[in-house]
Amino acid sequence: MDFDRHCAEIVTQAELLATELADAELTTPVPSCPGWTLGALVRHLGGGHRWAAEIVRTRATAPVPDDQVRQVDGDDSGPLPGAWLVEGASLLASALREAGPDAEVWVPFHYRTASFYARRFTHETLVHRADATLAAGLGFHAGPEVVLDAIDEWMELEALPEHFEFRPEKREILGDGRSVGFEAGEHAWFVDLGGSAVTWERGRRGAAATVRGALTDLLLVLYQRKDAQDVVGDPAWFKSWQTHVRFG
């Protein structure tokens, strides 16, 4: 998906969450986000949209305070604040469109332009919509092109070498012959852990463990929102790999 589609999808996913969860209780626990209620999740997501919008709008060159993202306590009485959530998503999309994909702003890691926030908050909103719908006992559905892009982004971010600096113990998953595959019909990904860094590519290769399933299920498995149901090869190795994966 391109920059314009990402901008649109941020709003679309927020609107879907607001619509699908309109009748949900904000006190509903969210098992995939331990300690959070549905109200906390919405406050986190809406705060995140506004935080990123400020970065893009002001062309920030350094991190801006993210209290509105991390401090999620609040009033869980009343209905889900759907209009407020969509407003934040719209503010971010508008700021991104005005800035353009190549506007230089502060971004984590080696990224330097607003395009990072367009893609990142598309999938931040998508996955938190999954958290919310699953918590409410609803089915989670998303378009295949959105899920494909979300999986590609997960692969890219999880492979960043900076993770070894933050969590040196992650190096334990590296080793000769170690790899993980993911397959959903015609789509496949291969994660190679046999060298000194994590690398990935689209396509099928012989992996030590391969997870198979529907496209959306693979996304939820990668984000550890769902257990893998069909693991070919060494399921124990796959579980070990998962314990060292923390992105998302």
C-alpha cells in the first residue's frame, strides 16, 4: 500500500473500531493487552494518533512527550468515545497529507520521514482493532492487502538490529539452521536466523518450523494475539522463537 492508502486506512480502521465496538462496555478487559480495559485501549490509541499528529504537524526533530499514549487510566463509564477516536485518526491523516511522505521528522530507529507514521499507525490501529473485537467476543476481519502490508511491516521492524541493543538476550535465537516460515495460501514469508542478524524475505523455503493458516490468523500469531494452530516441523523451536519476539 502507498502513502495515500495508509493515510486513508488509519481513519478507516478507527471508524471500523468505533462502529464494531459501539455497544461494548469500556470496562471489558482486553486479554491481549494485560491490565487494560477497552477504555484504556481506546485512550491509548486515540492518544497515539494525536501524539504522531503533533510530531508530523510541527516537523519535530526530537521526541515529544508521550504521556497521552502511556497514561491510559481514565473513566470507563459511558459509551465508547467513537467520535473522539475517529477525530484523532483524522487529525493524523490530515497532518500526514499536508506534510507529504518525504517530510523530515523525528522517527524512531533509522527512519526519517513522515511516511513511517502513515504505515505504522495504519497497523497500530488495525491490530488494536483486533484486540478490541477479540476482547468483545467478535470476529476480526480485514482486507487481504491491509493484512499483507501489516505482516511485511512486522517482519521489517522485528528484524531491526537495534533490538539486540535493547534486549541482548534476543541473540539466543540466532544459530545455524534456525529459521521460521509463515504460509497462507499463495503468500509466504521466511525468517532466517542462521547468521549474525535476523533477515526475512517473501517466499517459501525449508524452515525449521513453518506456521500455516489463514492470512489474518498469521497476523494475529505474529503479534501473539492468537496461538498457532498448524506448525510444521519443530513446534518447540517455534515457541522458543516467540519468547524472544517482542515487537507489537
